[in-house]
Amino acid sequence: MVVIDQARQRAQRPAGNIWERKEKGEKGVKGEIMNKHKPWIETSYHGVITENTDIVLLDPPLVALDKDAPVPYAGEICAFKIHGVEAPFEAVVLNGTSGEGQLRARGLVDCELQKEYTFIIQAHDCGAGPGGTGGKKSHKAVVHIQVNDVNEFSPVFREGQYHAAVTEGKIYDSILQVEATDLDCSPQYSQICNYQITTGNTPFAIDRNGNIRNTEKLSFDKQRQYEVLVTAFDCGQKRSSESVAVHIDVKPVCKPGWQGWNKRVDYEPGTGSKQLFPKMHLETCGGPLSSVRTTVELQTSHIGKGCDRETYSEKSLQKLCGASSGSTDLLPGPSTSTNWTASLLTDSGRDSDLIFRFDGRQAAKIPDQVVPQNLTDQFTIATWMKHGPSPGVRAEKETLLCNSDKTEMNRHHYSLYVHNCRLVFLLRRDFTQVDTFRPAEFHWKLEQICDKEWHYYVINVEFPVVTLYVDGVTYDPYLVTDDWPIHPSQIDVQLTVGACWQGGEVTKPRFTQYFRGSLSGLTIRPGKIESQKVISCLQACKEGLDINSLESLSKGIKFHFNPAQSILVMEGEDLENMNAALRKVSYINSRQFPTPGIRRLHISTSVQCFGEDTCVSISDIDAVVMVLQPSEPRITMTGADRLTRPAADLSGPTGLALFQDLHIITVVSISAGEREEEREGLSRPEVQEEVIHNLDYCDMLVLGEELRPELESLQLKRSALLGKHLDATNSTSGMSIYGVDSMSNYEQVIRQVRYYNWHPAQIPDRKFRLTCSELNGRYTSNEFTLEVSVLHKSEAGEHINHMVVPPQYMQVVHHPAMIHNMYPTHSSGVPSAATVVIVICIAALVGVVVLGIYRIHLTHQQEGRSSDTSKEGELDWDDSALTITVNPMEVKGTAEERGEARN
């Protein structure tokens, strides 16, 4: 009331009482004199209203004053009007005379819908008379209303329930965070000030932010899951109407890595493809992954040339793969005819061609008669090489093959060498061939050159284009250097392996630029390049990694094999798809008789998370594939082991077919599974199964005194080898037929080997021993011995019964034990006297006839020998390819040495 009185005094002070104005005699219209002034109110008001009530508390109070007071009507306040229909308020006049008013809500206000309101208010007087005409209104005042909140809502949790997992044995600062909200509008009532765990006797605590932690280390064995109830309080201490359940799982200590794999996988030969990890899966301990990359590596560097290839000689493989003929083997097995490799270090323990190891001190000179002399613009150089980085910072050149001046000068005509893990091929032409600046050095920089693994290198030269093949993959040189041709000279050249010969410009000729590594099968083929199909065949690996059901792989899985299929890289984003893909990885070995032993497996894995390079470290794992001993074949040769023929058959134009009824079979008598049963004490009858295999050589050795070329020989028509992968060598010690081919082809060729004896009287008997080999001597046949006897005239009566025996009884002897029964040396019965007389008479007659024929034939032979034309030419026999060479049977070493002797 004090405020109202002060406002009233300020309004009355400027003008006098209306009655005073009348006494002064003021004139005029009554309306104009009676309502002369506007009502007056404050310029702004601030109000507060509590939600769910209707009275607004204003500061200052709502009071309107008029200077026309106390004149009735003109000095009285009749109304307060609010501008703004959106405002849910109304103003009422409590006392018109004093101008007091009140602001009220037209309905219940809700703070959650709107916290503040702003609008305009004006006061109106009552005008000049009872009708309210001529009324005046005050200026516009701004009203700000704030709605006070009431704590009417309880906190509510955002989730219906919460789940979390912890690893045993760890104390967590925060396992998870629960969160509740409140719909009240004010900070006091809408904010959550506290959380509380209502479940008693739990090893958990919660802070005011909702973070739950464990107060002690949890044990998976003790309790695997906990359920706790949590409630929330707002800052007005109003509690949530419902508590929320929090489930916490306890997991054993998690170690990221591959699980469900076996350290050893047994592989039985002949079973095709076998899964390596059928139950394998990757444990990442719940981390959110973006990608997984896994590399599976099959390590076979200890197997021959780094892979379980067929163990045939390089020449046999070239025939099998259809390679062009005419290649020169620069690293054959050492023998009397190939003695230049005798001083080199060899690794003869391999189940393949000889491997030569060079330690920087050995080299070999190739004899002049062996060096290819007709290198043209087209030729091929091929070799297996295993090489590592050279020691020292500034490595020297390491020469594999070098053709340089033998004396006087030090010019390199062509060479193949390694320098700083680059392969370089040098080819300098003579001025007689070309006299312009031409390409001379070809460089390749590849990881394979220094990775200490076996690789097959082939350089195809189609000058001026030089192409390198590594494991069947083509590589063009990254650098080609030109040079002038070499000036012609009369200096002889020297071809070397393992170093380069420096015969000139030094005091003492010597080797230089030694090679450090391993080589095998180094060959030069002049005049023709090898096709990519043949190159791929020569280096093809018989074992490797494979993927079962390739079409069933998820489209999100990327995979890549290296050319040898010894390394498989798989990558994917989905963990389950990756697990399924790894379970399909298998090992395969297509060799009929694989090399038994271990094959090491190495698996490395990298895992990436979202926004991070690596988030989970996966340890590498190592396993082995154990290739079991294959069922060993038994090569058996059967046939007549004794031939008794008249002298005319041996010296006649067709000679004597030694092994006309030879039969070769291979029998597998026991399998790996049967051997396992034997180890377990289970007996079973032996079951033999005839199988078809390839042979790679058969040696026909003369027992006793060597053949006397002027009196006897072994011969084989060249036409017998046509259409087959076979070749033959002939010597005074016997004949060797070699090459990878079927047993039937070997039978056909051996049956056509003929023995000639032009003086049976001097050499009445001969013995031959036949042995055959499979897989380069890994499996050998029985030693089949054949005895040849000459039927002389004095023996005609003794053997006449054999001549009349039906042919079927003179054919194949199926078992050596039957020989003595079929060809008895003593008769068990005593013939009668009449029989003896008859036999003697017939024998005498036959003897006279045979003797006459023999003398006529002998005279004809002697005349034939004195003529210039050879007997073989007269009989249309081609023996040009079967010249007498060093005896391959004298070399008693590895099967590889036998193969080299045949070359």
C-alpha cells in the first residue's frame, strides 16, 4: 500500500483539484475538462507463477495511476488489457479508484511445455462519464513471466536393462554406465544427482554419474553372472519409480589368437586334398574389428628344390613337358665322361636331381667339346637357383655362368650373374654379327633373387628382346644398357659355371666373381627358345595349398596364391566369414609316391579396428603336415630266364630277341592304413594289387666278360623309340634305356633288343642282368637274369626234345622258382636202347645239315666283313644313335649318376 500511495501522490502533484479548477473559473466543454490525462503504469514488469497455479506475483505490483483523480470516471481505472492472444494470462482490476490490478493465468500453466512468457499490457481509465466515452489508455508496458517448476516427474532409465561382460581377475574403473533422465523442466528437478545399487551383498559400486565398477576381483569359477538393481534420484531427491536390472557376465581370461587347430596334420598319399584346419576359429576377445588379414605359408625348402616335385632327372622332365631337344646340361652328375663337376660340392641327399652348392670358392670349367657352339639370336638358359643376400655392404658380382676369353684379354662374351640382389644377363655380340650400338646388359630386380628359396629361372633370348621367367611368371628387364660389339679375334673362349675365368690382364689366370648359393639343372638350348607352357611344366609343383569349395567362399573374402601355391593370403572384414574361409584351406600332393616327412606351416595374422592401425595382437602359429610313407610298389619282371638257340639264330640277319616274352608289373602289397593296423597288432592277409606306374630307366648289364665288338653286340632299332619318351645308350657292358614312360612302352622297347654273336664257337654262353627303376632309383625292380646258350651240333640230340615242345611251354616263366622245373638239367627217367639208337641217328642227320648251313653262312659273313659296307647297313639297321659310350653300369652311385651316364 505504501508503493500505491507513493504512485498516487506523484500522479496528483502536477495538477490541481478539479474543484480548484472550477473555482478559478475555468471554462470549456465538460468532457474535455473532466478527463484530461492518460493513466500511468511502470514500463516493465517481472512476474513469477508456479505451475499448476493461476496467480502471478509481479514486481513491481500492477498499479495504474491517473492525474485526473479524484474526479469520478476520469480519474478511475476501469481495465488492464493484454496484447498477444498466445499468452494464457489475463489482468483484472482489483480497485478502480486506487488503480490496483492483478495478473492471473487463464488456465493451468505447464513448465515442461513453456518456461517463460513475454507480452504487452496497457491500463484504461473510465472515461468522462458513466458510459466510458472519451476513455484514455496508458503507454505499453512489457511483462516477463517465469513459470516455476514443480517436481512432478520421477527419473526414468534410458534402457530397460543393461548388459556388460568383464574378464576375471581384473579391477575395472568402470564396467558400464547407466543413465536416467527426468522430464521436469528446471535444473533442480530435471537433473539426476545420485544413483544407488539396491541389491545387497554385491561386489559392485556406483558413483553419482552412473558408472558401475567392481570392488573386488571376480572369478569365473565362483560366479559367472551377476544381476544388480540400480535406482536413480533427481536433485529434488525424487526417486525413480522403477529400478533397472544390470547383468554382468564374468568371462575367463581371454587370449586373442587362433583356436581349434592341431599342431600336426597327417596326410596319407593318394587321398587328394585334405583340410588343414576344419575347426579353426579366431578369438579376438570381443574387440570391434574392421578387417582381418591372414597369411598361410607352406614351408618346403628342405624338400629338394623347395617343393615335392617328381624326382625325375632334368632330361626326363624335359621330354615329359615337351621341351625342345638339343639342350646342353652344364651341371651333370660327376662321372668319367662328365668329370668337370667332380670338384664341386653336391647335396646328394635330395630326392631329385643333384644340387650343387657354391660357397664362393668353387667353380667349374666346361670342356670345349661340351660348350654349345651355335648360339644364335635365339637361345634359352635355364637353371634352378637358391640364393641369399651377399655378405658385406659393397657386394661383388656373383657369376652363375660366364663365357670369357681363355687367354690374353678379359672380355666377357656372355654371362649371367647376381649383383646386389639383381639378376643381370650380359650378351656382347661380335663385330662379324653386328657393328652398331646394341643392347648388351639386361637387369632385373626381384625379391626372389635373395629370399634364400628355390626358384626356377629361364632366360629366353630373341635378340634384342630378352625375357626372364621366374617360376613361370614373366618379367621384363627394368634396365637395358647398350654397348658396342666385341672386336673379332682369334682368342679362344672359356665357359665356366660358379665364377668367371680371367685368363688375361693378370699375372696368373684365375677364377673371379665367385657365386654363393645353390644351382641345379643349368642348361643351354641354342637356336630355339622355350615356350611358356613348357617352362610352367618344368617348374610345376606337385604339392601346395588349396581351397576346398572355392565357389562357397563369401564374396567379401579376398585371397591370393603365389605362383607355387605355397603362400595363401586371405583378407576380409567379417570375422565369421574369415573363420569359414580358413577352415576350407587344405593341403594337396598329387605325386603318386610323395617324399615322406614333415612340411612346416606358418600362419601369421594382423587385425585392424575402426580408426586404429592394430588393436589386437594375434600370435603366429606353427604346425606341420606329416606326409606318411606311401605304399611302396614292388616292380617285378618275369619271363624266360634261359634261352638255348642254334648258332644260326645268333648270327643271322635278325639276331636273337633276348626278352621277347618279358612282362613288367608293379604291385602294391601294403598300404599306410594296413601298416597302422600291423602296428596295432591286427593281422590281415596280404592283398596285392597291380597298379600302372611309370619307369624311368632299365639297365641291361652283361655279366662276366664285356662284349667283344668284333664278335658280338647288342642292337636296337631307332624306330623302336619313336613316339615314346625314351632314349638309349649302348656300350660293351650293356645297354641302358631311360626316360619317364609307361611300363608297357618299356616292355615293347626291351623286347626289341637283339643280341648278335657272329662267332658262337668262341663265345658259346652269355648272361644278361636286367633291372628297372621308378622315380630315379627310389624304387628298383628285381634283378632279372637271362642266360643265353648256343646249341652246337654235338648237342643237337640232347636238345631235340625242346625243339618239339609246343611253343606255349617255352614262353613266360611266371616265377623264378619254376625255372628249374621247366628246364631240368638231368632226366629222372632212363630211356630204352631203341629210343637211344633212334635219337642218335636223327641227331647225326640234323648235325650234318646244320654243319653245312653254318659253313656256308660263315663264309658269307667273312665276305661281308671285308666289304666297305657294314653289316648293319646291309640289313637296314640304324645304329647311329646308339654308339658305344662309357659303360653306364660302371658308375655305382646315385640313380642320378646313372642318368648322367646315359646322356
